[in-house]
Amino acid sequence: MTVVNTRHVYPLGYGGSIILLIFFAICWPPLGVFLFVKNVRYRKDGSTFYLRYRGSWFWVILWAIFFFPVSVILMAIRGADVVEEIRH
């Protein structure tokens, strides 16, 4: 029987489609940035942190496709919360 002991857990995780993230990061970087912000997870000491946008992601992503500065302003006005999930 082999015992596996993990010494270091990589702190970042991505909950969305990696293929779409890579595609949009190359073809349309503003949309790639918002997809990354929407789906990235940070793990530390048994907790997971992520952003929860207070508005509709549909409108932010739509504006990121057509006119990037409007999506940044929209996200800044509506705001986002940093959420912590604790694993038991």
C-alpha cells in the first residue's frame, strides 16, 4: 500500500471551461479577463475565495465583447463581494 502525502496544494483553480478561457484570452483579451475573474478560485488553509458580482454577468460579458471600458465601469458601480467557503 502506498501512502501519498501532498506537501503543497496549488492555490489557484478555475471553475469554467479552460478551452473558452484560452480561446478568448488569445482572440479577445477583455473577454478572457472577465471569464478569468468570474471563474477563478483561490484556496488557502481549507478555505476557498472567489468573487461574486452583485449584478448580472450577462451584461458585463456583453459589454466586454462590444466596448470594454463600459464593462469595467459597470462592474465598478455594481460591485463584487469576496466570498469565503470553508471546507469541513
